[in-house]
Amino acid sequence: MGGGDDWYRGRAFPSNADLHTPAMQNKWILLGIAAVVIAAAILITVCAPGLTPAIVLRDGETAAGDTFMLVNQSGMALSFYDSALAASPDDPALLQKKAEALLRTGKIDEAEQIYRGLLVTEPDNPAVLVRIGDFSTHRGDYEAAISSYEAALAVQPDNAKTWLREGDAYLALAITEYAARQAGSSSPLPAGFLDSLDSYRSAMADYAKAQKLDPRLSVVVSTRTLAADQFEAGGKYQDLLASLKSTL
């Protein structure tokens, strides 16, 4: 029984020392923040009596979820978003928040299912279109990704990060085209062959637009072009594609 008692005391109920570790203290702080946010939302009813308790609670739970997302506690955020969605299951903003929390926890398929549903109800939402493009990129369907990014840019043409994403999809497409051509050739492809591909030129054009809109992206773009040059010089295309799929 001694071993069982040790497990019971040490694991089922943490000691005072366990409760005061930095990790536990951070959890208590986060729970305190969430409680304050929810309490503040409830107090709104005093100033806005037209709001129902259910709406106030939903908004408080949403705010708590947002707070946990800010401090990278996506699992806790997800639980609050689920509670909020119980009151408003079709709320597109809440669904998108839940999908982002799912992505943070590595549940990509569940997140994509939510975004696919949002695409039906909000086909012109650029944030939704971008995420659909990201999922396609992640699966290696670069042409579908490009189509989604183009649709997003038609609505929001000044978004530098979307131009960057589309450039990545074009570059990944160029790399796969190059690798397929090389695999079917008995001799090495001529120098500069990658540059001659339409998909590669489209990637460079997108990168140029991204840099023009946001000069801070110049370092990212330089990294991309350097990786492409290294690939053509004999690098592994799988490594480059893996780096371009890290959007999610």
C-alpha cells in the first residue's frame, strides 16, 4: 500500500510545493485574468440592460478565449470558444477563432473543416480565402492554393502577406515542375532553367509586390530566393517544399 499511497498523495493531489512552481503560478494567473474578463463582461449588463445574460456570458467567454490565445494557451482558449459557440453556433467570427485555436493545437483537419464551412457562407472573406489557400499549400495542391490567394487578393489587393503566400505557392509549383522535368531527363537541365518557368517568374513578381507593400518582408523574400538558387545548384527539393509549407 505504501507505493499506492505515494502515488495518491504525489499525483492525485499536488503538494504545496507543486502549487507554487512557476508553471502552476502562470496557470493561476491566466485563470485569474480569464475570471476578471468574464466578470467585467457581466458588469456590462448594468450599463446596457438590453443585453441578455446569455449574450453577456458568450461575449465574456469569447474575451477570455482571446486572452488565452494572446498568451499562447490555445487549449484553454479552445474550451472558452466552445462554450461561447454553444450560445451562438453559427457565429462566423467565433467559428474562425475556434479554427485558429485548433490550428495552434495541431488539429489541422478540424480547422480546415470549419474554414470550408465558412467559405460557403462567406465566399468573399479574404481571411477565409487565405486560410483555404494555406490548407491547399499544406497538402501540396499549389494550383488550388494560388486560386484561393488570387481570390483573396481580388478583395484585399494591398495585403503584403497574401502576396508572399501566393509567391510561395508559385515557387513550390516551380520546384515541383523542375523536379519532374529533371526526373524525366537523362541529363542535367541547363543552367537557368528554373528562371525560365512561368511559375517561377510569377513567384518573383509576387515577392516584389510583397516587398513593395511591406519592406520588412525583404529578408523573408531574400531567404526564399536564396533557397531556390541553392536548390537549382543541387539542393533537395523536399527541403525547400517543407519550408514553404510552414504557413500553418
